[in-house]
Amino acid sequence: MRVLGIETSCDETGVAIYGDDGLLAHTLYSQVALHAEYGGVVPELASRDHVRKLAPLVHQTLAEAGLQASDLDGVAYTAGPGLAGALLVGAGFGRALAWSLGVPALGVHHMEGHLLAPMLESEPPAFPFVALLVSGGHTQLVEVSGVGRYQLLGASVDDAAGEAFDKTAKLLELGYPGGPALAALAEQGDPERFRFPRPMTDRPGLDFSFSGLKTFALTTLQKESAGLAGDELKRLKADIARAFEDAVVDTLAIKCRRAVEDTGVGTLVLAGGVSANKRLRARIDGLMAEHGGVARYPRPAFCTDNGAMIAYAGWQRLRAGQHETLAFDIRPRWAMETLAAV
């Protein structure tokens, strides 16, 4: 079975084909340059750019796989969560293509795609495992016993970790996208100068809170930057970036440790854009080594939004007989725990 996957939930247009023999081709177009001058994603511009780029990317992906559209056995597209207009582009195109080919179509949960992205690697995790989904819009700990068998263990009560990274980068005037820029600046920072709080780690539970860290970074910058300019101001910002990143990484690691201990599961999966953070990966590797377990991640290209994860998730569900009628739907908000098991 060969499944075309379409990802248009936010600011990246991703297309891929996954078959019984594995990933056949994948292409990606990023809208970073389009949104950079605004300092963040403009939903209307994102939707219009998906309209312009999606069809050419589908043709390119088919060509790279050496296939014709008639060789497809199914189409999967991101149905949510995400920006409503952007989701409609992918859903409308995907459903129409499937109808024209006479093949089944299926709307895929964006975060399930991220959760299953490590399955695309040469050493995929075995069920059961605990997953930390950490991206711009979500921070969740999930116990996974199979495809569609998810138990939410904890989630952010306010800003997701990636969102906090982007907001803190913006107040440090690092540009867009902010998360990678902040991580790069943190490499130059002094880890001993500031210590930021580790939110919600002084109480039981597996929920997260990151909005306070952004405020702590802002007040630190305001207090310490008086009279500074040039290299001194750059050094201050680097030290704040390091303290912020250390606080986020420590908080995520503390909660992951609790989740692994509570569940007794020996595999921890990291997925989502923030899972590409080198300091976080090193910390999680050390944590799992202490517990005699293993950590698994997608390759960096599959940490951020991409079509391959949607093609794989769709392939899993379509081959199990799941599909939709012509009356497709999108879900800008969608709880992953409501998904059917495969």
C-alpha cells in the first residue's frame, strides 16, 4: 500500500509517500522567509502560500518516488490541530485527489504524526513507551501502548515549551523563528550567571507551565540591561538565553524522569520541534542511561512539521481499514486521546 501524506497545519508545506517498503520520497517547503518580517506566523498568508505550493510539491514528490498519481492507494492529510485556513487547504486538496483516484482518504492527527515520527528511523521504538511531545503548540507526556492507544499523563497548563522559546527569543530581539536562534545564542552564555525557576517541579504531577519563565526572562533583561550596549548587552542576552534554556531542559527532564518511574516503561520517545534541541537530547540520553532504558528521536528533519510523519500515520490507519466519507472535516482543536485504536 502506498499512501500520500500532506501536512499543512501551520507554516510548512510537507508532502511524502510511504509504502509497505518504507518511505519512498518526501519534500518540504518552509514559509520562514515569508513570515520573518512579521515576527511570527500570519495565518492568512500561510493559507495562501499552501495553496500556491501544495500541487507542485505533490508532483515533485511523485516524480522523486518514480510514481504516477494512479499508483497511490490512499491519501492522508493533517486534519488538526492547527490553523483552520491552513488545514482546509491540505484537507480539501487531499480529499479531492483521493476522490479523483477512487482511493480512500483519511484525516490524520498532527500530534499523532509527531509521536510516530521516530518509527521512520532505522531503530524504531517498540511499544510500550512514554512520549514527550514538545513543540510550538504542545507540551505533553503520553503513555503509548500502540497506535491509537494513548494515555495523557501531563500537559502544559499555559504556554508550550516551544512557544515559550519563541516568545523569549522575541523579547531578546533574536528574530524569527526564535527557538533555534535562542538555542544558538545560549551556546555562548555563562551557565553560572543566572538561575531561572524550574516551574511546577516542586509539586507532584506531570503537568508543565512555561509562561512564567518568559516573564522571568523579561524582568531579568529589564533589570540587568540598564546602561548596557554593544558587547555587554550581547553577553547579557546570551547569559539570559542560557539560563532560560537550562530551566526548560531541566523542567522537561524532571517530568520525564517522573513519567518513566511512574509507568515503569523502559523507552522514552521525544518528538516535535523542540526535540531537536541538542541540550535536551543530551539530558534525556543521560536520564535514560541512568534508568537502564533507551531514548529514541526522529532525525532533525522530521522533528519539525513534515509530510513523512503524516504519510506514515495515515498508512498505519488506512491499511487497518479506517477511512472517511466525502464529508471531510478539520479540527483546529483535537484531543489525541479520542483517536481510535488500530
